[in-house]
Amino acid sequence: MSLMTTLVLVAAGLVGATGLILGVFLGVASEKFKVEVDETEAKIRAALPGNNCGACGFPGCDGCAKAMALGEAPVTQCPVGGSPVAEKIAQILGTGEVSMDQEKKVAHVHCQGSCSKTKQIASYTGIADCNDLAVVPGGTEKSCPYSCCGYGSCVKVCAFDAIHVVDGVAIVDKEKCTACGACIKACPKALISFVPYKKKHIVSCKNLLKGKAVKDSCSIGCIACGICEKNCPFDAIHVLNDLAVMNEKCTDCGICAQKCPTSAITGKRVKKVEAKEAPVQEKKEEAKEAPVSAG
């Protein structure tokens, strides 16, 4: 056997021995340091949407799944997944039927200050982001200092394509909104909040200026006139800090929206039915009196 052959065989033997030793070491290490996987937690994690949006209050879907598996969070904790996901997780945990007693909510932008409703008083040439614009003097290009910047910081963080800027104002598509809350955190003007999905009438303004100053800055802003408050039969709306604010007593009757002189309260206006009912009542009274007069 030549020297070269001997060297090759020795090298091969050393490599094989090294591989064997490392394999044994890794096998022992994997057993000694392995992390126990909770099968229930893994199943819950697979059932969750996987957006890692944080709307559940936990650090991503992993944190939410762990909390549910430990019984530290209800199966309805994920607002993005909603009822379908909650029912799947309930089956995994064997908790029976799911009671979705919480009313579905969606994000709403409390501003209607579009390009046609406000005036442009400045021209911003920096990074196209609301948070960058908000820190410059004035904080906006528009005449209303409380208006939507319109540069779409909320749009960029929405993973569900549920919000878009139209004519300078962000608008939420409530059919796509999952109430993850990302847009609320992204808005530097704090113009976005959660509202009930079925809510028909909303004060869509955050302008804290007074009367004439509001009119000068936006044609559709709340001027704190108090007409809505005076006409509400349910004590459901009040002017606080120069802005109309609704409370939980609201029945969505729409009277406030009908009376609002600037249309700052969005929603379908109620129709006046008194004028239609009056003639019917008069006809009934005439029908009753007719036989008497004839006799």
C-alpha cells in the first residue's frame, strides 16, 4: 500500500469518526435542551390568521395562542379572525359553543376635510408620510390644523387594504376592516377610532377651533353650535370642549344629523314623517264627523 493511499484512508477515517462524534453529540444535545411544544398551542396558532397585528393585545399570534392555551385569554381574543376563528379554537379547546357577545367594531376617520372642503395654505415637499408632515410647523398643508394630513400613514400599515386616501382624506372600508387598530396607532392627529359596525350616525370632525374659526378652516366642520344637543330626545350628544360628542345613549335616530347645519355629523338624514301623517289623521277625523253632520 502506497503512502498516498494510506493518507487518504486515514483522512477518511478521521472525517467519519468526527462526523460520528458530532452526530452523537447533537443527538444528546437535542434531547437534553429540546423545547417542549404544546400541541394545543400549536393547533391554536395554526387556526389564527397569522397577521401578527397585535390587535389582540399580545405580542403577535404566538403570544395570543399561548395565552389561549393557558386559559389566560378567551377564544374570542382575536378581533381579526372574528367568530369563525373563535369557533375553531373553541373546538380545539373543547369549550363548546362560542358566545360573541361583543359588538363588532370598525375603524372610522373623524374628518371630512377633503381638498374641496378645506383650503391649501402650505406646500409640503418632504417624505410622503403623515408623521413626517405632522412635525413641521403647522403640521398640515390644509387650513384646518386638525384635518387628515392625507399622506396615508394609515394606509401603509393596514394589512387588509381597508383604508385609502380619497381627495385628501383617509376613508375606511368597514367591510374589509378587521379592527386590528394599526391605523389608529399610525395616525399622528388621533383622528381614527373604533365605532360600532352598525353605527349610522357619527360626529366626523375633530376640529377644536371655535365657531367662525372652524368655518374659515373647513366648510364641513363642527362649529359647536349645540343644535344637535338641543334637539336630541335621548340626551345622547353634548358639546364638550367646542366639539359635539356622542355617548352610549345614541339610538341612531338621525335627528342630530338632520339638524346639523354644517353636516359634521355623518349618516343618512331621517325623513320628516309628521307632514305625511297629518293629512291621514285629518281624513280619519273628517270620516268620523261626516255622519254626524249629515244627520
